Amino acid sequence: MAHCGSSETVAKVQAPRHTADSGNRSPQAAVDQSMKPVLFEIYGEIWTVQSRLGQGVSASVYRVSSGRATAAVKEFQADTQGGDYGFHKERSVLEDIKGHKNIVTLYGVFTNHSCMGVATRCLLLELLDVSVSELLVRGTSGGQSGRPQQGHSMWLIQHCARDILEALTFLHGEGYVHADLKPRNILWSADDECFKLIDFGLSFKEGNQDVKYIQTDGYRAPEAELQNSLAQAGVEMEGDSGCTAAVDLWSLGIILLEMFSGIKLKDTVRSQEWKDNSAVIIDHIFASNGQACPAIPVYHLRDLIKSMLHNKPKQRCTAKAALLSPFFSIPFAPHIEDLVLLPSPVLRLLNLIDDTHLHNDEEYEDILEDMKEECRKYGPVVSLLIPRENPGKGQVFVEYGNSSDSKEAQRLLTGRTFDGKFVVATFYPLSAYKRGYLYQTVQ
């Protein structure tokens, strides 16, 4: 079903990448979402729908391309009551808080008119990559035969925690509460090399809460649980008794605990044992999963998480205070799994070149040219490096102009044979590559 659109207001469209969540979870009339649009017309330009990235009760998210750029469109279902509440809520928040590197960028808004005569409101958003929810499923967390349950690396946890605390510090400083922090709403930006916060459909100004039901089960703070129950029973909240920014710290504490343990904690945090003494359960999780990590960083992370998970909101640390934790002063190197999971414009090829080829200048130059020719098949190559000494000796580092090309190269090169050897292709942090810093990654 083709969509022809009329633009409302659209900012400049220079879109990176975004895998957005599916929007506000508030109940609305059920809408048949089995059919996805084929295209959107945005500001007089045709954008083709490449895939659906997310779908919820009130909105669907699509990856779109104009040929020159890619972006995400979040299309809100037509509100039969005429409110368009979810669209206006998210638009107003994103327009008010724009400009922070750890918050998804809103490029513009438009109204889409389908050939069936239905008008829907849409957000044009930055396109991001993998979510923390996907990382929890695809990463090092259990599920593999013969392996114990195991969480993500300290490097990845620290990276995610710092990025989201930076976002929350800014958000809370502007007076907003996100109110729906969960793994699906934290996404990796391949081009900016950081995690970003998305989906502001339940957000509100602190002290002016206009959303009765907030947060998602499993990441819901105790005071939000109580408030949701009272709202369901029809009991009006009094005065300034609404939830505060502390609910976001609770959610982040649970997310970090899941990343460390590799275990979904929904049932755990709903148990009576957790309500009676969550600190004991947190200690047990760290004691049973801390053998693989140095003791001091583990203790710092444990204490940071505990400071976010006090039952009383006033006792929880703020996002700004959490950034001062000693956990963030410790440098970590990424695991090889991290570099497989987190896309970047730089590709690293392992198990490719013997040391013997590196010492002969003619052979070395031939290899450089051969590798450039091969890698250009997947997109323009900005630079290519093959170190002849450690660190990184014999590894091939290929910098592409964007992460889309490097992802395609990684997909097609992984597992190929070169001179009788299987190629291992991982991504590599662009910032480290630009500085000439080659990690000795943890295996």
C-alpha cells in the first residue's frame, strides 16, 4: 500500500541510523498493523520503507531511505478520539531537549496521507543500531551449550552506564523524567560510538505528571508501582506526590544488573525476597558472577547499582552523583565479543596475514593493494592499516565512510577463507583507530 505524504515541518535531513522502540504504551483503539507502508513523501522527497523496526499499540517504526540518506520514521496510529496524544507528547519533549549526544535526534515531523485517505502523524528520527535488549540476547549472556550464565564485559557495562547517566543528567537538569527506561529504549549509535536514549512517549515534567501509568514491568520503581495501582483503583494522587527523576535511576540500576549477570530479573524484582532485602540478592548475584572480573571494579559496580536501587526514592543517588562513582575512573579494554556486537565504521580482520609477509616490503605493498581492492567491493575505503609490529601486528584495519558499508563488509567477509585460513571480522572503535591506539582485546 503506497503512502503519499504532505510535509508539516521537516528539519534538515542528514540522517545517521536508528532502531527506535515502538512508542507510547498507553491503551488506544486496536489498529490493523499487518500492512506496512511502501514509501513516505517527506518535504517533497520520496523515502522508501526498507523494513519495520518496531511495532506497538500506538506506533510503528520503519527504516527508510531516500537514496542519499537513511533515517527512521515513527508513525503514530490515527487516534479515533482525535487526540494524537502520543505524537504530540514525544514531539514536544524531543524538540525541547534536542542537542545532547546521548539522546536520539529528531529531524522533523510530518503528516502522512495514505491512499486509503487515512492521515497519520510521523516523526523523522536519527537511525541507530543494536539495542541493549538485543545485546542481552545476542551477547555473552548464557544460552550457549556448556557455558555458564555470564553477563557482558565491564567495558561494555561502563560504556553504557556512563552514556545513559550523561543523558539522564541532561534530561533531569531540564526538568524531565523519562519514565520508561528499559533495554529496548537504549540503542547504540555506530557513527557516534555511544549509547543513546529513545522513546519519550511517557516522559513528563517533574512536578507536573500528566501520565498515570509509567514505566515497564520489570523496570518499574516501587513508588511507580504504587502510583500505577492507585490510578487503576481510581484513587487521585494528591498535590506533588507524583513520581520524580529517581524512577529513572531505579530502572537503570536493574538494566546494569541484568547486563552484569546476563539474567532477566523481572521475576526476581517482583519477589517478596527482593522487597524484603534486595541488597542481599544483589550481593549474591555479584558473588556468583564476579570470579571472571577483577575484584575492585566489581565492588565499585555493585555499590553503584545498590545506590540506584534503594526502595525510598530520596535515598537513591542522582544521575549527576552516579557519574562520580569510582567505577568510571577505571580503564577497561573491550572483549572481542563487544567488537563483534557493536558496529562502527572501522572493520578489523583477523587470522589473515602471516608474519612472514610483513617483513618483505614488496610483499607487504602487494598485500595492502590486494586488501584495498577486496574491501572496496563493499564501499569506499577511507583508509587501510596493516601494522607490521605489535600491537595489532598482522591485523587489517579498514575504515569505511560509514557504518552501513562496514556492516555489509563484516557480514560478507566473516567466515571466508583467505590463503587457506578462515577470516574473523570484528568492528573496531573509530576513536581508538584515529588515535592510533590498537587494543589488545580480551579474548
